[in-house]
Amino acid sequence: MAGKFEVKTTAGGQFMFNLKAGNGQIILTSESYKAKASALNGVESVKKNAKSKAQFETLESKNGQPYFVLKATNGEVIGRSEMYSSTSSMQNGIESVMENAPKAAVVEL
């Protein structure tokens, strides 16, 4: 089963999206956007930028958990991963985004 982007309205009336892998696990989450069109533009930016490993930045939370962000070519963060238990799990997450994002369908919830 292929991955998909789920675009939804937040409790505050803004818009955001999650990229889910084929198994339904969330592998990337966006920021909140004021307009649905902006969220959809964010999806397109993820599709484009996820093809390049150079657009991923690996980070570590305050409690030492690895995670990553996906950046647009202008350096703006367009998506963030969950916290991972290990660096190898985080690397698998990056690979999953690279594999799923470019061809993922967009579903509006």
C-alpha cells in the first residue's frame, strides 16, 4: 500500500498535514497553516524536497531522542518527524519519507 498525505483542519481552524506510510504510520507532520491552499502548497513542497537527502536535517531532542526535519530549498522547515528511539530508526524514517512522499496521494479529511 502506498503512502498518503492527509490534509485536515486543526481544532483552532487552521490546516495541517501528515504524511503516512503505507502501514498507516505518521512519518512526517507539517506546521499549521492559516489557509488550506497553503497546506496543499506545503504538501507539494514536501513531494519535491523529499527526493533529496540533503534537504533532511537530523536533530536531537533535549532528552536525547533523534528526530529529523525536512527543509525547503530556502531553508524553511516544511515537515518534522516523530521522536525516535534510535538513530537507525530515524534513518529508516528518512528513507520512508523519501520513498513515500514523491508519489503519495493527497486526501482531504
